[in-house]
Amino acid sequence: MSFFRVLLSIICPPLAVIDKGCGSILIVFILTIFAWIPGVLGALIILNNPNR
């Protein structure tokens, strides 16, 4: 996980997971709509997942 991805996930979480698939973008977008912190945490978890 690069520094740019971490910074992008803090600023705009859905853009950080844009290459991880439609489901990931949708989940992070919904979390970001409800509150910013869950969106950031969701993006960081998805980016840190070694299986994807």
C-alpha cells in the first residue's frame, strides 16, 4: 500500500479503491455517505487486504 493510496483514502475514500471493483467502491461510498471515518476505515481495510 503506497503513501499516495493512504493519502487518497483519507481525502476521498471511494477514489482510493477505484481499481478494486464495483462492490468495493459501492461499500466505501455508502460508508462515506453515512460518516467520513467509517469510509476511511473501510477503504484502508480493503486496500490492506492481501487477497485482492
